[in-house]
Amino acid sequence: MSEETHTENSISLRLRIIAYNLGISIEDLKNLDDNKIEELVVKRKGTLKHTVNIGGLIPRGNPLLGLGKFLDSEKVTKRFNEIFS
Amino acid sequence: MPEYWDKVKGLYINYHTNVGLLIIDVEVKYNQFPTQILNEIRSFTTHVSRIANEGATFSQEEVEEQIRRAGRHIVRMQLDLLKVLTIWYFDEFNGRFKEEYKGVPIDDIIFAGIRFDTYYFQKLTKATNLVKQAKRIELVGPAEVAIPVYEKAMVEFQELELFIIENKPILDETKARKQEKTDKEIQDRKDERKSDKMESFIRGIFTSLIAAALFAAFFEEPLFAIMIAIMVAIVYMVFKL
């Protein structure tokens, strides 16, 4: 299998998995806005109610950033090197 | 439209096809936003906006340099996101999944002709080795050469994830049956302990009565007491008290 095919295969699997996890169709996933998708991500974990009182920022902005849910890049690098050394 | 915009367009297509989806995948899996990407997006936008703003006065080399640098940020985003996802997959399958199904006999379940544990370990090992290989390639450079290898690892991880998603009902049913069995064993042990307590209580009363009878008989009729003792011994042996 060529490298391009591997990447295409990976993208197609990724689409299926994300759509399954968000409970939407692949077509919807391709067409939804980023913020709408993030709302689905947050709703899935049942935490969207906490976003309501942040000055109207959340409905227009990025729900995960609004909730202060950042992925710690230092931890990520450390863990990556731990696992795959 | 200057022809270098085709190259810029290529970068945006790469963002749309790869980076955008990887960001969503990370968000879904971690429920967190990968903030290191924000800085890369900013840097990427800076280079593209320079071309838009000053492209007309830039030399061909200057434009090429800005496009090359913008492209490097797209590569950086892809690599960062792929790494974040490989960590999630590794921790999921090597830790959380094992913990969730600890003690559940799922290893020898056959799914479409494949033993569960065979498929699981083959995929996990292959994916892990591919990530290590990609990491080595990335260190030697150029970094973008490592992307297809990371993607190969992702295919292995993702196939395993889909395999588990598709067979989750069977896995959960097995887990529920195991839980039911464990609950029953716990209940049986509790019942057994209850009946043991009752038995000890009866034995205690019986022994006390015998002791009292022997005590009384010994002082009145020693022979009668010995006979009672023999009978008690027989009763103990027959009924295994």
C-alpha cells in the first residue's frame, strides 16, 4: 500500500470514528462549523451548562477554550517520550 | 492572481483535509483543546498574510520563503496532533481498556474468525512500533517524511478502535455475565458464612448441654457419664459436628 493510500485510509477511518463518537453523520461532520462541533464535544461530556454565564462569549466562541479546557503540551511531550522511547 | 497563490491554496487544502480533522479528533478524545496548535496557526497566518500584504513587492525567493515557512507550520501542526493522538490510543488500549475489562474473559472470544487477544496485541504492537519508527525518522528529518509513518500507526490504532466499537456489545455482555457470576459467588459466600454461624451456635449449645449432663452424671453415676461421652463422640463423628 502506498504512503498516500495509508494517509487516505487513515483520514477515512478518522472520519468514521469521530462521526460515531459525536453521534452525527460523516456528511454532517464535514459541513459543521468548528464551534458547532466543539459544542457537540462538550455536550457529549455533559458540561455545556457550565458555559452559559460567561458573558455570551461561549455561544459565539470556542466552548472548550471558554471552559479553560486546554491540553497541556508539556505533559504531552513528556508522556510521548515516556511511551515511545 | 499571482501563481504562488496556488501553492498557498495547497497549504489550505492540507489544513482542511488533515489538520482540521486531527484537531476535532483530539478534542473528542481529550475533551480539551490542543493549545500548542493555536500558536502554529498564528504563525502560519502571519506568513500567508505577509504574502497577501507585501507579495507584490517581494522577490520570487522571498515569496517562496514565506510559503515554505508557512508550510512548515502546517507540518508542525500535523506532527503535534498525530503525537497527541498516538498517546491517547496507547493509554486507552494499554491502560484504560485493560482496566475496564480486568478479569473479564474476553481474550479467547472469536470475532469474525479472529481471537480477540491476537487481534488486539497484533494491532497494538504494530502501531507502537510504527510510532517509534516515525519518531526516529522525524529526528533525522525532514520532519514531514515522518507524517505518513505516523499515519500508518494511526491506521492500526483506528482499526483497533473500530474493532472494539463494533464488538462492544459482545464485550459488554461478557463483562455483565462475569459481573453476575462474581455477584453470585459473593452472595454464595455470604450465605455460607451465615449458615456457618448458625452451625457454630447450635454446636455451642449442644456442647454446653452435654458438658452439663456429663458434669452432673459424673458425680452421681460415673459409668453412665462414660456412656454419655461415648455416645456424644459417635454423634460428633457421624454428623461431623
